[in-house]
Amino acid sequence: MEKRNLWKSPNINYQYHVSSKSDNISESHREPVFINDLKKRKEVYGICGECNKPGTGRNWC
């Protein structure tokens, strides 16, 4: 079975690499995600065709 590309319109003018410091993040220590950040991520990485959420910069959710 051939793997389909489910990503919708990623912006190729941006890098595909995303990193975050996760050495001291736990379930009890979460910061809010602001709607403007989600809109920017949607603009940069596109929408996943499988889960319909803003992309992560990789070809999977």
C-alpha cells in the first residue's frame, strides 16, 4: 500500500524544523497555547489531512 501525502498547503518559505526545550516540562507544568500562535503555525506548516489540526513541521501528527 502506497503512503499518501496528507499535508495541505505547507508554506515552503519557512523551515520544516521545530524544536522546543522539553527537559523540565511535565503534565503539571503546561503553558497556554494562544490562538495567534496556532494561526501562525497553521500558516507556516499547513493543515494535516488526517487529523485536520495545524501541522508540526513533520509528515505525521
